[in-house]
Amino acid sequence: MTISVGFAVHTERDTTFDKMLHRADQALYAAKTGGRDRVELAA
């Protein structure tokens, strides 16, 4: 079993929850693309 994690920290540019969630989702897919057992932080 492996796990890939993407997360985002709330910033001033996140004017809505959906924007922050979108950044976290992008980080998750970057982790999945980068290999197994990875954690990615949204930039």
C-alpha cells in the first residue's frame, strides 16, 4: 500500500475555499505523477 498526499496552506490569494482546494488537488496530482509515497505542498 502506498500513499500520495497533496496539501495547501491558506494564503491571501485564496479568496475562496474552492481556490485553496484546487491548489491542494494540483499538489496531489503532482505527488501521484512524481512517484509513490510522496507529499507535495502547493506552491
